Amino acid sequence: MRAAVLHEIGQEKLEVLDDIETVGFGPGKVKIRVRATGLCHSDISAMNGVLPQPAPFIPGHEGAGEIIDVGDGVSGLSQGDRVLLCWLPACGVCPACKRGQTQLCLAGFMNAGTPNFKRPGGDVFGFAGTGTFTEEVVVDAGCAVPIPDDVPFDIAALIGCGVTTGLGAAINTADVAAGSSVAVIGCGGVGISAIQGARLKGAAEIVAVDPVASRREAALGFGATEAVSPDELADAKQRITAGEGFDYVFEVVGKSVTARTAYETTRRGGTLCVVGAGAMDDQLQLNMFELFFDEKRILPSMYGGGDVLTSYERAIALWRAGRIDLASLITHRVQLAEVNEALDQMRTGTSLRTCIEI
């Protein structure tokens, strides 16, 4: 079968091969025919080594498709079921799950070190234990979440990561208060979803911050009340908050320099919500006096900061009701053979989300 493979960490291009096979199918597993997958910035971060991932590997973790085979012992799933892929399934029995923090379950990460593909040259890993830039993938049954028939595969794929992450940051983690002021730094698919979440929660002012003009323009259509370049953020802070700072600032880039800017843009007693996934060696510096004296809440948000199954259902309900716009998040579409075009679109900021149709 066909799949897009990164041979070595640091390479910028994927190679689409037709000699890939799935491995690992058996009890507790399902095999999925992937129909649509989104390109998330985390895929690029894994390719360039910002996020740890063994190679060679098949990127992609934001996908949807149909179950084509079900292993022994799997209940609640059948051949032909339409599903989205959850790259961080909850085991239900670990301390994090028992506390109700299923988004912090580490069981899914254990799959990342086990190859779920092979080719004549040897084993091939799937990013985050999935790997959706392929025609078929074998995953634990818990990774396959059934979706209603009225939810298109491309919409379901977005809900599988970017939408859940951004909406949840605003709704679950930050719990944005009605009438508040918000700034969102980084307006790709996740940032735009955070903007939609802040709008749903009733924020009065939502400032979108991004260096790419097309993304700033798009943000206005999703609920931002103003869109500025990074160089204009200080002026927006002065005009909108009289220099005090925003009630909530979302960092959706994953770099210490933007996190520091986000901290300085947050008012005393306000909330900085860190959504971007960054590198382990990228250190954020805060001095102990400001940390104490400013009393700013720093809240990391992992996968939307809540139970992902509940978050999926909420996103579907909001989409059906027309309360969130997911179709417009998909600004580009490519076939699997054109996957490197999708990478270029993400790197240059010309896309919000590119859907890879398989």
C-alpha cells in the first residue's frame, strides 16, 4: 500500500512509497482504511526533531476512515464503522485516568515506540502510535472512535486533534469568562479553534496575533474582533486594555520567545494558556519576583485539557448547530502524492489546515 515516509529526522520532504505493509494486527486491534487526514504542525515538529519520534516514520495523527478488520476481543466496533483516530486514547485504569484527567494518560505514548508498519528495508513507525499519511493503519481499538454518519471524514479528522485542542484550551483549561479580553498568539488551525472557543464563551475582545496577513484576515471570520501582526501587539494591548494586559492570552506557537511575549501581554492576575507543543531544550525564563508578584496563572493545555471523547461529542454538537465553523478551516486539499505541497503550505503559513484525501 501507499504511505508517505520520513526516512531520517531533519529531512524536509516525505517520500510516497507503495511498498508499505501494516503490522501488529491481532487481539485488541483494528485496521482502518484512512479516508482523510489533516496536516498538524506537530507532524512537522516531529519531522524536524522538536518532538521526539523514532524514524523512519509515517507522519499524521489527525485522521478518519472506515474499519476494515477487527481483532479478537474488540467490542463495540465492527467492520464498516466510520471512525476518527484518537492519538491519545485513555486506558481508564492509570492514576491520571482515575483522577478524571484522561488527557494525561500515558498509555497511548507507549505505542509510539512500537512499529506499526514495515517495508522491505525494515520497520517503520507511525507518528504518535498512529501514522495517518497512509492508506491503512493498525491501531489499538481505543484509538478508533465511532462518528455519526452525517459527519464527513474531513471534518472528523480535524476534530481528532486541532479542533479539540484549540476549543478545549478556551473552554476547559482557561474557562474564558464572558465579557473578558483575549489574545491568541498563533492563528493556524489550533489558534483559530481557540478563537472560536473564546467566542463561544462570550469574550468581548478577541485579538488574533499572527505574522501572516492571510491568517489574520481569516481569524476575523472566525470570531476575532481584531487581528494584528506581532509587531502591533503592544499597541493593541495599550488601546484595548489601557496597558494593563489581556485577561487571557493563548500561546499557540510552542516557542519560549512567544510564550514570554504572551506572559508579558497577560494582565496581573490574568491567565496565560500554553497550547503550543515545543522542544524540550527550549527554556522559558521567568524571575521569581514576577512569578510571585504578578500572580498570573500559567496553565498548560494538553489535547484540550479534558476528556477527549466528551470533547469530540461537544465539537460535533457545536458543528451541527452551526456554532463553530469547521469546513472553512480546511483551506487546501491535496492527494497523498502531493503531501509535500501540504508541508510547504504549513511552513509558509498559507494554510490553516490542509486536508490530505486518501
